[in-house]
Amino acid sequence: MATLGAQRKHKVTVVGSGNWGTTMSKLVAENVKANPNLFDQTVQMWVYEEEVTIPKDSRHYDPSNDKPQKLSEVFNRVHENVKYLPNITVPSNVVGNPDLVDSCKDSTILIFVLPHQFIPRVCDQLVGKIMPFARAICCTKGVDVSEKGIRLMSEAIGMSLSIYCGALSGANIASEIAQEKYSETTVAYDPPPMDSRAPTPKGSPTASQVDLISPSKPVPSARSARLKALPNEYPPLSHENVRKLFHRPYFHVRMVSDVAGVSLGGALKNIIALAAGFVDGLGWGDNAKAAVMRVGILEMVRFGKEFFPDSVHTSTFTEESCGVADVVTSCMGGRNFRCAKMAIERGESIFEIEQKVLNGQKLQGTSTAYEVNTFLKSQGLEQEFPLFTAVYNILEKNVRPEDIPELIEPKA
Ligand SMILES: NC(=O)c1ccc[n+]([C@@H]2O[C@H](COP(=O)([O-])OP(=O)(O)OC[C@H]3O[C@@H](n4cnc5c(N)ncnc54)[C@H](O)[C@@H]3O)[C@@H](O)[C@H]2O)c1
Ligand SMILES: O=P(O)(O)OC[C@H](O)CO
């Protein structure tokens, strides 16, 4: 039932069109159709434009037209991302839009699903070009490290665009979800009090006047940013309504408020997956992989407690899909795990494997290992995170994968 007084509907843009971005567009498009009272029926998907040649084994291959074509044009013609999510039909209410600003400018909900290294530049292009009261959900797995320190990607998005940004992360190998195989995820959404629809007490500033976060409950993802309240004519972005955007019979959503825990789980698991791939590539078997996962989970929890003490709930890592469950799935079938394993088996660098095997898809564990190490070095705390540090040093060829057991053995 539409919220009393809500005459407008949320327009949704998925910012990203990769393997997960396209999968996310598919499930979101299914949900806007299922909730016409809440959402506009067309989902914009920003496509980072490139020329693609339709593979000969594609059902869309046309020998009379095998020249390179614009990805967005092919997508809008055949409703399939022939490069990043082949053989999956995406609902026709998803529009592939190569113009970033045009795809976002009228949307009240922005779902960021880009490799994390591209987020800052994309946000820079959107500053001042989006709805001032838009809200975002970051599905990207990574952290934002600079000389100022470490930030969650949701914080980086929120601060850059002066909007509130939540996070989605879980045991979510995209290709399985695209095939509608059962999975689950965690969505953390903890909006500013101004977004709550409690009756506005007399004398309180109206939505248009409120442009600072309430001092009583600073919103981590947009600390000191100038937030605009979501106007009452839109349905409230309650946990119930946000869940309706993502939950599917095959994609079970649990809503939480711990944005930091959800974000860190997704980012740090990619480092652990590399370590698991290294030991698996050595042929050391499941026990070795389990040992590496155990130490990695400990370091994930420690990292959250150490650097995000006022926002991370340790239970998020153990009880939610974004924690241990994501480590498990990533260390069995994730790209970071598979490429690390292949690198050891073939005696090649993981960076070469990424280029040769992923067809344009991007690993996130390698860059996250470097970014986390830069931050740990700045804090003088590499020794407190031996597995994260070992993965960095393996990538740098300072140590060998065979050295992992010694490197993670607790020091007397
Ligand atoms: N693929 C998965 O199974 C999966 C699942 C859950 C979360 N994630 C996370 O989602 C995020 C996005 O991953 P993905 O799988 O959609 O992407 P991907 O790995 O398929 O990466 C390719 C995407 O990057 C885009 N790209 C390349 N160069 C770019 C540039 N200069 N600027 C902007 N975009 C550029 C490409 O157009 C393409 O859309 C990552 O953080 C990833 O960890 C991925
Ligand atoms: O393929 P990966 O390693 O990027 O992992 C995919 C998802 O993040 C698994 O949850």
C-alpha cells in the first residue's frame, strides 16, 4: 500500500554494468515491476561504453553483422550483456544508458555496483548533477584509502555526493544469482533521522530547510555532509521498502543497520580469498584453506574493532551473509580465489591471469590488499594482521605462498 501522502515514485539507477552490476539490474528490474506503487517502472543502468564484438557462440551472433558495436546499443537491442553477463536475459525495463549524468540525474535511488577503483572518478562526475535528496546503496566491495586514512566506499560516495549511502554485501557470486539459484545477502541501511516519517513536531524545520544531519545521530556514511531530507511525497526508504527493492525468491535479503560491518566484510573477504587460492594452488587441500579462512576471519573482525570501533558490530561478521558466509563462497568459487589458484598452478602473476582470463572483469582482492597494507603501514600495525600482510608481500614477491603457515603462526 503506498504510504499516505506519497504521490511520487522512486526512480532507480544502477551505476555499473559489469558481472554484478548487470545481475543487480536484473533483480532490481524484477522488483520495480513487482512494486509499482513504490518504484518507477524503468531502471536506468549506466553502461561504461565500449565496443564489443558479439561472440560467435552467442545466441545473438549474426554473421552478417560481426563488426564491433557499442555495448549499450547491443544491450538495449537484445536485453543481454553479451560481454559481462552472457546468456542471461535482462528484463526489458532496464535501459542501458552510456551517459552517466543522464542515467542518474532524475533518480532518487542510486545503486553503485562498480569495481571500487572507479568509484571516485564516477562520483566526481556526478557532483551537483543528481537529486540533492537522492539516497544510495553501495554494492561495491572495497575500501577507500588515502593519506587521510581509510573510509568505507559508502562513506566515500556519501561524502562525495552529500547524500546518505547504505551498503549491500553477501555471499553473492553473481553468475549464480543471475541464474536465480538460491542465495542471501545483507543490506545495511541506517538513514538520517530526517528520513524517518514520524510526524514532524510543530516548529521543526520543514524538509526543504533541513540541510544538515541531525547532531543527535550523525550518519556515519555522510558525517558532516550536508544532507537534504527525502521529501514526503516519496515513499519512505524504510527497511521494509528498501528490502522490496532487492529481495527476490532466489535472493533473500536481511536488513541491518551496521553499514561499516557489511562494507568491511565484503572488502576484506577478497584478501582472504586470494590467500585461499594460493594454498589451494599449491595442492595443500581443504584443511589448509580452512586454516587460512579462520585466520582471515579473525583479522576481519580485528580490523573492524580496531579501525571502526564505534560502528562495527562483530556479530555482523558471524551472523550475516556479508561475513563468514561470503568468505566461504568466495574461497570456493569467487574470481579472486580462482585467479590466485590459477596463478600458482601456472606459475604466472595473478595480474596476468586477470588480464587473460576475466575478459574485462576486475579482481578486487589485489587492489584491496595493497590499499589495506598502505593503511596498516601508516598505523604501524602490519604485524597485527599477518595474513593480510602476507598476501600483500606475496603479490609483491617479497615472500612465497609456501611461507604462509610460518607467516600467520602466532608469535610467542
Ligand atoms: N561479480 C560478482 O560475482 C560480484 C558479486 C558481488 C559483488 N561484486 C562486487 O561488485 C563490484 C562490481 O563488480 P562487477 O562484477 O559488476 O564488475 P566486473 O568485475 O564485471 O568489472 C567490469 C566492469 O568495470 C567497468 N569498467 C571498466 N573500466 C572502467 C572505468 N574506467 N570506469 C568505470 N567502469 C569501468 C566495465 O565497464 C564493467 O562494467 C566489485 O566491487 C565486486 O567486488 C561482484
Ligand atoms: O568473484 P569475486 O572473488 O569478486 O567474489 C564475488 C562475490 O563478491 C562473492 O560474494
